[in-house]
Amino acid sequence: MKSSFDNYLKQFGKKINVVRKAKRITQFQLASLCDLDIRTIQRIEKGEFNPSLKILIKLALAFNLPLSEIIIPLENPDSNTNSNETAR
């Protein structure tokens, strides 16, 4: 069973992927903007890498977004339900 931290990393990776594509930036371009190896970007987007605060700040600056915007997951990382469903 995956931990909630692993689930959060997966959701964070999805968020970075969605934002990157919305801004029409390739993984290569994002890596260049952040002064990172493209494999690091790929691992972040797959939820296989725990980025440091320095990397989070570089991503936020590359996207021209506040740091808080990129670290909020697309959905509850502990949720096993569809992201369109909301618990109330």
C-alpha cells in the first residue's frame, strides 16, 4: 500500500505536468528554465522525485506562479475516488 506521501508526490507530479502543458512548455524547456536535468523533470512529473524547496521555487518562477499555487494538489492525495467527486 502506498503512503499518503507517495500519493501526494504523484498528485504533485500531475500538477506540474498539467501546469507545464497549459503554459505550452516542453519538459526540456522547463528543465532549462530551472537549470535542472530533464530526467529530474520527468521524475517529478511521474511522482518519483521529492523536490527540494530550491527546486520548488525554481518551478514556481519558471511558471510565473506563486509557490503556494504549484504545491496544492489537483485532488486529495489520500482519495481513491474520482477527482470530480467531492466529500461534503
